[in-house]
Amino acid sequence: MGFWKALFGGTEETPEQQEAGRKQRNFELLKYDGVKAAKMGQLDYAVKCYREALKLNDDPEVHDYLAQALVRLSQFEEALAELQILAGQAPDNQNVLMQMAHVAYLMEDYDRMAELCQQLQAMAPESAAACYLGAQAALGHHQPAEAVSLLTRAIGLRDDYAEAYLLRGRTWLTMGQLEQAAADAQWLSDSVGDQEDVMVLSGRVAVARGQVKEALAICDHVLEQVNPFCTEALRLRAHVRQELGDTEGAAEDMARLREQDPELPQEDIEQQVRQAYSAANPLGL
């Protein structure tokens, strides 16, 4: 090999270069195997590959992949640690802070989430997504008025922000602001159509307005035409049927809820049904 390199003007690789090449090949192999494993749902193996790859090369993309896999495994603190490394490497990266805020939300760590959202809003005051995350943190702190303010700002920045309309509509409803909730539900119905979360919101608004039969029709449509396994529609319909005197139908819905979660005790199902109706009836109508 050395003869041919000398003949054609090449240079022999040093041992250091050979070792560096070997490490790079191993790094790329581990990274590729991790990505492939993650796509196949083999998350534990993917995490192992990513961690081994990082021992060879402190690569930001692998930190990102590792954080995503850890989130899917519900290993949130470890995911945050990886994202913190990325934030240290790129402190102005808004996407990393948003990922961190989302993980904090999954952990129900609303203090940490609020702090991250404040950083985001200072960094990007015109970011609708930052306002939305801030609203989620505010709701975690039981501050619905603050959440509505942030969601309204998010919608002002992005007038087609369906997720913000949905969360604002739900929040209006819990505050007993039925007309505002109905307006958001109507915008969503016009813009999104037959989406189960939107229709459940419309059903809850109908119940809160005393339009129980209309709410029943909405729940029937969700469960018969959109998603027969929609637990929120089942919970709401169970109580609507009970209110209409259809105790047999309510019992059937509660039985279906139990089938979908066999480990859930009967009393918990009944409590969830009451909570669904309470959420739809913030004023006790």
C-alpha cells in the first residue's frame, strides 16, 4: 500500500489519522443504527446507540435525537438534560427552548415551563408559539385570565392558529364565558370541520347553554362518524344521556369507557363522567 501511494504521489495515513477515521465510521454507524431503531419503535436500543455515538463525537444532532427518544420513553429529566446541552451550544435557538418548555409541560413542571416561556417571549416577542406555550403554563398555575390574554395575542399574531382557538375556547368555558367559548367553537367548526376535539368543545358549549339534545347529536356524530373510541365524547354523552333520563344509554357509555380502560374502577369512571359534565357546565346550568 505504501509503495502505490508513493508511486502516485499519495501520503501514508498516520496512526492518529487512522484512529480518527475509525472513530468517525463507528460514530456514523451508531448514529444511523439509532435513527433506524427509533423509526422502528426500538427506543431503548436507539438510546443506547445515541449514547455510544456521543462518546465518540459530541454531535448536536445526536443530542436532539436522543432527547426525542427519551421523551417518547417518558424519561423527561434526562431529555431535558440533553436539551440543556443543546441550549448551551446554541443559546439563541428558539426551537430548543420550545422543546424544553414542552417537556416541562409533560412533567407538569409549570414553574420551569413559565421561566422558559418568559425567555422565549423576550427572545421572540412576535412568536405565536411562545404565547401558546405561555398560556399552557398559565393554566398549569390556575391563571385562566392570563392564559386567555396570551392565547388572544397568539391568535393576533397568527389568525389561523387552530390550537390556540381550541385552548382559548376550553378556557373561556371553564370561566363561564359562554358566548366567547361559542364564538371560538364556531370559528373552529368553520375552519377545521369534523375534528373530534373541536366537536367535543361544541358539545360542551351546547350543554352549558342548556341545548342538551344538540349536545347529544354532536356526541353521536363524533362516536359514529369520526372516532368511536373518543373517550371525551363518551364521557360527555354518558352524562347527557343521564340528564335526558336515558339511564340505560348512559350505562352503556360507561361500560364502553370501562372496556377502553379495563383497569379503571367503576367509581373512577363515574367521577370522570361527572367531571366531563362539570367542565361543560361551569355555571351549573
